[in-house]
Amino acid sequence: MPIQRWLPVFILIFSIGLVLHSAFLTAFAATFFIIISLASWWQRHSLDGVQYIRRFHYTRGFPGELTSVQMEIENNKLLPLSWLRFLDPWPKAVGPGDEQILMSSHLPDLGVMSHVFSLRWYERARRTYELTLRRRGIYKVGQVQAQSGDLFGIYELSENIGKVDPITVFPSLIPLQEVALPPNNPFGDLRSRRRLLEDPNFPMGVREYHPEDGFRRVHWPATARTGQMQVKVYQPTSTQVLVLGLNVSTYPHYWEGVYPALFEHLLSMAATILYQGIDKGYRVGLISNGCTANSDQPFRIPPGRSPDQLSQLLSALAGATPVVVASFERFLMREIPRIPFGATLLVLTAIVTPELAETLSRLKKHERQITLISLAQEPPPDIAGVRGYHMPFRE
């Protein structure tokens, strides 16, 4: 109860004590007023300078891996705290190895980690927990509810403090011996890595036209200026590019729902292919007609070989949802101009519809190498110019 509501009572008792010349009533009212005032002031400032910091050993990993988190609590003020309680909501998928540490909450996938402390002035306390990464996803460990009050236990104050910490669990990697790919690399002939290609994104000059030159190489301004057919000359490059096109649909029609086990296997297969591509020195990118958590747009990651490229790719798969935002066939036709010239487009899908087969056949005119990996039960049809692999999913 606020001290303002107690004030009339104190005045009444104090006045009665003065009228009756009662030292007990006067002292009682004064003492109780001082205690209530002190408790109210203590309660208002109890959470000032209180910090709650989580220090993770690492915040990204694969299912089954272990990590640790250290909770660091500080009372950065002169006012001591006789009691301090924290209620920390925690996703069970990345919770402590001992699940009994988490209390139940109103959400089945969310537990509550409770901590109780008694801190003196400028005192710090730490607690460490071992965490188990159980399931793929991007999880947010949100703000913690801090509760404290006065020394007498009359008043209580509750506030949300701290920050939101994300924990990313990548899809599981499939052992390479279980990925039934033939010895010849599905990403393209490894010997071609030494061959210099021309990158049309970086023109470096013009030259005279040769009969073997394609019509798209013609440099029309230079041709008009010189009066002779001129073609563009591009900078050479020896880097091979791999772009994985991921179809997140597990049924021919989106209204048929989602096959969860097949969807997770699809993401694990994609993660394994991306990891293998990076390991072999390719510039690897990812496009998908699905969307990530908290987004309604298909995700795309341009090809690259930066040190954090693999983590970006795996993080996108960690947050992937089975929500289909576009037909995969239309999505490929829209994305093919963004794929670098001469790159390998590796299409990974759980279903191969006649529309997809027709689309892959039409994409050959864009001069991209195309590889199809199907996880469907039935073998994919033969598509001219498209290398196909059949790896049926078995739960």
C-alpha cells in the first residue's frame, strides 16, 4: 500500500496520543511512520544499479552439442538488498541439461529459471549452467523479471531488466558417407577450377568480333563508333560459384500441409551441401522460396567466401520455416538473372513436379550449370542438360 494511504492513519493516531497525553500512541505513530517511510524509499530504489548479464561460452551450435552460460548479477549501489529474485524465461530446446532446473510456465516449450540472492553493497554473484542444444531453430532468451523490496518485507518492486540474447541451433549435418552422391562432384568438374572464366559483371575492354562469339557479347556503342562489329572483353576469374536453390515445400500443394520430418531432413541436406561447397573452396550462396522466422519474404544470401559466409548460410537454415511465400518455379525464374554467369545452380527439393521439370529445362538457356537433387520417393524425370540425383527420404 502506498505511504500516502497510511498518512491519515498516522496523523489520527499521533493526534489521539497528543490529546490523551499518551506517549505510547505518539511514539507508536512516529515509529511506524518512520518504518513505513524507510520501507517505501527502500522499495523505490531497490532495483537501482542492479544488473543481470548472461555470458555464453558460445551462442551457435548443432543439435546435441553442449555449451555453458554464466549469470552475473551485480548490485552497483550502497543500498544492500536483503532479497533479490530473478525469473528468467528460457526456451526448453536450449535449456539446461538438467530439465528440473526450469520451472513450468504457461507455454509448453518455455520454462522459467529462478534465482534468489541476498547482495550487499557493490557485491557481485555468479551462477553457471550447462546448456544442451536440443532442436534446430533461432531462440531468444528474453529480458528477466527482477523482484526485490525493502528490508522489512512490506513492499515489493518488479521490473524487467537485461537484454535479449539469441541462441542459434543449426540443422544437423548428415555424414558424407550417407549422402549418396557419386564420386564425380555434383558441383561441377573439379579440374575446371584451374580454368580461367570470364565474369560478365566486370568488363575490361572491347575487341573485334569473332564467329564463335555470342550475340550477347556485342558492344553496340563501340560497334557504332568504329563501324566494325565489336564485342566485350571481361575480366578472367578462376573462382567457381555454387548457388543452392532450396524448395521448402514437402507436398505438391501448399494447402496439403507440412511433413515435419521431411522438412528437417531437407534442411540438414542443404546444410551438408553448403558445408561441403565451402570446404571445397567454392563461392557459395543460397536462395529459397521459404522465409525465416519473423519474416514474410523469401531469403537469399549472395555467393561469397568470407570467413563468416558459412555461419550466415547455416543461420538462415536454422531460422527457416515451412511457410511457402512463392511458387518455387516462379521463384527460380525470377532469381536466375541474379545468379552469376557460369555458376552451378544446385536445386534441392523434396518434390519434383512437371512444372519444375519444365522450368529447369527452360533455365538451360541462361547458360548456368544445373544439378537437381530430389528427395522424393519416385525418381525424377530425365531433363536434358540437367544432372539429376535421386536420394529418397526414409524416416
